Amino acid sequence: MQFDKRRVLMLLENNPYPQDSRVRQEASSLANAGYRVTVIAPRSPDQTWNETIDSVRVCRFPSPPDANGSVGYLLEYGYAMTAIFVIAFWAYLRDGFDIVHTHCPPDAFVLIAIFFRLLGKKFIYDHHDLSPEMYCARFEGNCNQFFLRALTFLEKLSCRFSDHIIATNQSYKTIEIERGGAPEEGITIVRNGPDLNLLQPTEPIPELQNRASIVIGYVGVMGVQDGVGHLLRALHHLVHDQGKTDFLCVMIGSGEALPSLKILSEQLQITDNVFFTGWINFAEVARYISTIDIAIAPEPSNPYNDRSTFIKVMEYMALGKPIAAFDLPETRFSAQDAASYARPNDESDFALKIAMLMDDTERRKKMGESGRRRVNKVLAWEHQEKHLLEAYRLVVEKI
């Protein structure tokens, strides 16, 4: 194996780098293993156009405006694909690379990968999201059939032309085999494991603890498909049906649904119990999670969420927090005894599960300890990294 055959170009569209934790961990692990890694990603306002972060070279392009509706997403991805292709071709001419590693969404990255495949480069398809199911979830089932068929076609094309597929869980692997036609031996599962070097318990935030006897917390993106509206309606049941008022729910993060969620909290008359932080630096995430008593994973059951793994669940577990969640297959696989599971999409039952945890300090402690053990032994990034490097070994052998 020659070192000059270990040059990797990663393509990322839907998050800046290094904010995307999965891409950051994969890129850093490869760099530490001797690969020369370049990441192309959108630029956030406070970032430079080019820099090197922990031996990973980052090239950025101007972020497109937030998309609204099917046409908006088409324009966003069309612009992003053009910008990324131009930078990728420049990287090919300047330094060269051996492997194109695409992080979907969008699956349209396959069109860029096919071009470079014709030039003899290998293609790794990192399947973060089920784009057809995610599209329908974002538009709550009102999806354009043409776009849905196009997304399914691009997913199949990605599976067909990739030299290796990285799946986030067994559910995605099944989709890649059954819908994408990929051979089982061409797929490696690399789960969304937290990096325990970056996520350690810290001193809690006293200003939040002093506001209520129980602090509930949600961490993550706030889009339509993320279920934060379900959480707010469950909190309404908690306050107005069960008489639980001595709590504060900290909403950590932001997203396209945030303005409507703030309005909903007013309509539900729970503003005294809810605090929206907006985006915070990743370095502060551990401190916020260390402050909360009960962690929330409110993703509702649908064809997308039922098959997806949510990094927030493992982050909660890494910091020893008990979780209230809807009973989804992959969430249950990840959390196991660390979570209390409500009937899918039943907000009243969700409120009941939260109330039961509020009243049982000992159970919360045992659940938190169970989650921490599972992360330390099975789910942490140090365990997932081995699978990533093995997948790369298989691809490099073909160069």
C-alpha cells in the first residue's frame, strides 16, 4: 500500500465543517491513520474559506440561502453541486486524490462521483439519511411524486456505482440491499458514536438549575421532522393535565421550525417552562447536557425516523442522562435500558413517561448508568472508528 494512494476528498453539503460531528470524526480518524484528507463544505459566516483543522484540509463555498418547498430545494442543491464540483475539479488538478467520499444528503453527489470514477477514482457512499423518506417527513407526507422518484433513483445510482457503502445502522443497510441492490459484502456499518474525548461531564449551569427543581433538555436541529412540536404538546399535557409545573425544559439548538415552535409554546401556555437557547458552540453542549435531569428524544414514528439513528441519544447516554423517547426501532436499539419509551406519536403517553421519570430519582440514576456503560463498551466513536478504517482498507486494496 503506497501512501500516495491514500488521498481522500470528502464532499459535504448540508452542514458546515467541523460542526457536522460525524464527518469531523471520520475525517479526523482517517487523518490520524495516515490518510491525506480534504473536505469541501459550506461556509458559515464566521469561517475562513480555507484552513487546516487537525491535519484535515477544509475548502469552503458560499452557503446557499435556506430552501423553501420543492423548487427551493432543487435550486439549493443545483447551486451546491455546481460549487462543489468546481472546487473538487480544482482539487483534482492541484493535488489529486484517490477516493471520493460523499456524505449524503444529497444523493446527487453520485453525479460528481461518477465523473471522477471515469478518471479512475474510487467512490465511497456514506449514507447518512434516507433522502426519499426524509423528504416526505419534512413535508409531512405532501411530497411531489416526481421529486420522490428522482431521490429514489439517485439513491439507487449511489448504491450501484459506489465501490463501498458506509451505513449508519442495520436498517439503512437493509434499504441499501433491498432497494439499492447493493451486495451485502460491499457495506460496512459505522454508527453515530460520540467522541468521548470531546464529550465529558462538566459542572452544570446553576442559572438553569435554580429556575426549577427538574431540568428537562432537548439537543439538536429543530426541523419539522425532528418532533419538537410533539415535545411541546407533551409539556402542555404535563402542565395542564398532570399539574407538573416545577420544571424547566431547555431547548438547545435551532432550525427552520424554531420561529413556529416559539409561537406554539405561547399558544400552549407553557412559555414559563420553556427556554430556547438557539445555536450554541459544540464545546458548550456537554455543559448543557450535564445540567439536565431528563433528556428528550421526541422524533415521531414515520418511515424516516423509524430507520434512523440520532446522535443526540448517544450524547445523552455518554453523559449519563436518562431519556424519554417515542418507541422507535433504532432508538430502542441504541438506548436500550437508558430510555423510557412512549407509544409512538402519543403525546399524552410521552408526558406520562416524563412525569414518571420526574418522580423517580433512583430510576433516573440507574438508567443514566446503563446508558453510560453501553456507550463506553459498544457505541463510542473509538469502537466505530475500527469499522471505518476497515472499510477504507478494502477500498485502498482496489486502487
